Amino acid sequence: MKRDNFGSRMGTLAAAAGSAIGLGNIWKFPYITGENGGAAFILVYLGCIILVGLPVMLAEFSLGRKTQKNAVGAFKELAPKKPWYLAGMLSVSTAFIILSFYAMIAGWVFSYIVRAATGQLNSVAPEKLNDYFGSVVSNGALPVFFTFLVIAVTALIVIFGVKNGIEKCSKILMPVLLMILVALMIRSVTLDGASKGLEFLFKPDFSHLTKKGILEALGHSFYSLSLGMGIIMTYGSYVNKEENLLSLAVQVTVADTLIALMAGVVIFPAVFAYGLKPDQGAGLIFVTLPAVFKSMPFGVFFETLFFLLIGIAAITSTISLMEVVVACVTEQFKINRKKATLFVALALFALSIPSTLSFGPWANVKVFGKTFFDLFDFLTSNIFLPVGGILVTVFAAWVWGVKNVVKEVTSDGLHEFKAKGLFAIGVKFVAPIGIGVIFINSIGVMKKLQAMGLSSTGAFGLILGVFVLISFIIWRIKCRTYRIEE
Ligand code: PHE
């Protein structure tokens, strides 16, 4: 079967940036930045992006392009008869499960587009907006309908293939996203009192920066770049052989970061101008902002634009999540794209129902003390994602080898890669240790050690030590035998 590829450089960039730019950029980044000291947090985040995010992205891109295979096939090709393909399977499962609830949140956004455009949202009294949001997500049938709608729209794009579906759509949607963002930015910074919001976002305040904030920056940089889920690997497998992977990865990273910052510039000046609180978490976009738009001239118009912006950002991310699964099913089971997409979409419909209902009729159904949504979210974000991230990084850096990664990144020496020494340190040491720390923290080990009487620095040091020791032992025993001859 001939493989579909991206047709143009712009298209490749639009698709990869489209995956990276999502709910994480427009909702979560501004909010956690606000909470953690504004510009101080942004500086740490930039450091994480450069030291951890970029090296892992390069590793994933090169694994995909070298093998021209999906996330499972790539491992099978480079390490035949070795269990590394399980890492690929973990990534694909993570993408599948995350998509089942990412589609639900995107569904809430879709329903808000309709509610905004019809003026319904605007007619809700500000103090009732919180209850209104609660009634929207707990309504049972309607959220399920909107989740299905997101999955169906995503499938409809993916079914047309890499060039005619994903690339074409991204090339249209990403410029639209940028235009809406710029329009909203202009509206927001020209409001009276906007400067307070800008100050909140850009004036460094290191006193608010905590260890927890640093870990949050690290975790978010990984999530925001769509790493650890086989996405960048799968997209990499569609990239032209002569393409400069370094400049592609840098451009995706810069675009992702810029859009996140721009989203902050849309949200905070407006929130401050109307005297509202910036730290409302999930409620920031669904509760606080509708209150802002209510007081703004032409509020219905800007509100509709804003939810459309988030909807677009979400769809270009859901298509990348679905593509990972579809590419794997198509190639590993040798069935055509149409059948594979339909099959995946049907399975997603089914899996999305428990999460969606867990905000309403199934709120009391608990597994291990968690609702379905909390359980899926915990498993993927806190366990599967970091473990998958460590495995792919260790595989690229230690098993396949940095030399091979560099060879692929530069298209066999066709392009320059000046910082390859720095890259080697990043991908071999900084990234796996960084992601390891996120993992250990997210499963609560830090808290347990502190409860046993260790200071946070002591707990951190102990974990780091154990981690390095285990890595060293694994490396001595396993990687030697798994190393691929160059
Ligand atoms: N990067 C996306 C965001 O910022 C989220 C995402 C993660 C999308 C993983 C696809 C895969 O929202």
C-alpha cells in the first residue's frame, strides 16, 4: 500500500502546529501562568520547552521519518523481535483514551459556540453563569451528542487522508485561528484598564514561583507540544525526506508558545478590565469570560469568535490524536483507511460515553474512588503519558542512538545542526530525568516522602538519586543487548 504524505512545507507545519496548539494553549497556559507569577513562570516554561520539549520533539520526528511507519511499526522496524513496540502500543492507547475525553471538552466548546451565536449565553445573568455551565455539562444527552459531533467531524477529516484531509484542513484552519486571535487581541488590549492584565501576565514576580509551579511548567511543556503519544512520530512519518526537521521542530515550538502567549493577551486584559478574578481554573473560559463578554460592546460577536477559536484549536488537535490510532490500525492490521477510521470512530463513541456521563447521571459511579473521567484523566496524564515519553526518549537516545537521530534530523548531512552537542545532552539526560520527575511527582511519591518527614528538597534529591541509579542499572543490563548496530 502506498503511503500518503504531506504535500508541502506549509502544510506540514500547519498540521504539526495544529496538533500542538489546542485547549492547553488557550485555556490552561494563561491560567497557570497567572497563578505562578506571570513572566517568571513563562521564563521557566521557555527553559523547559528548549531543554526537554524540543529534544523530544526532534527524537519523535526522526523516529517517524526514518521508518515511515506508525508509532507501533516504527519501533518494530528499528528493534525487530524486541519488546520496544509495546512502548508504541502504549502511546497509541494513550492517544485513544485522551481523545475520548478531549472530544468531550471540545464538545462543551462546540455547544458554547451555538449558545454564544444564538445570544442564549449572553442572556444568562453573570452570577448564574456557574450554574449554567454546570447544567450544560451535566445534562446527559446533549453533551453526549456534542462529543459524538466532535468525533464525527474529526473522523470526516481523517478519512480523507493525510494530504487531502489533515493537511488541507490545517492549512485553512490555522490561518483562520491566527486571524481570530489577532482580532480578539486588539479588542482586549484596547479596553480601558487592560494594562493591569498585561502587567499580571508579563511582569516577573519570582515570589509566586514555587517548586510546584516549575513541575507544572515542565509537565505542560510536554503536553502542549503533543509529545509522548506517538503524534509527532506519526506526523514525522509523513514528512518529506529532504525537509529540515530541526527548523520544522523549532517552528512548531515557537508557534505553540506564541499562540499560548497571545491567548494570555486576549484573556487577562479583558478579565482585569471588567474587574473579574483570573484564577477560576476550568471556569475561566466557560464562566469568567462569558461574564466579560456580557459587559463588552458587541459582546455576542466577540464571544462567538472566541469559542470558535477554541473549537478550531481543539479540532486540529483531535485530528492528530485520531490519526495516530488510524495510522496504526491501517498499517498493523492492513485494512484501508476508510474502514479503519469508521472502526476507530465507533470505538471512540463508546469509550467517550462513560466520561461524558460522569459529569451528570453517572457522577456517583466510581471506580477506585474516581469517576470515569477522573480515572481516564489520571491514568493517561499522570501515568501513560510520562511513561510513554520516557520510553520514546530513551529508545531514541540510548537504543537507536543520538548519532542516528542527528543523521535523520539533518537528512544525512544535507542540513546543518550546530547545537547537536547540546541536543545530545538534552535527549540523553535532561529529558528522561525531567519527565521522570514529572512522573514521580504525579503519582504522589513526593507527597508520601514528605509525609514521612523528609524536606521537599530531600525528597526531591532522594527520588532523583534512585531514578539515576535505576536508569544506570537498566542501561547496563538491557540497552547493551538492545543496541542497534550502526
Ligand atoms: N497539545 C494539545 C494542547 O495543547 C493537546 C494535545 C495533546 C493534543 C496531545 C494532541 C495530543 O491542547
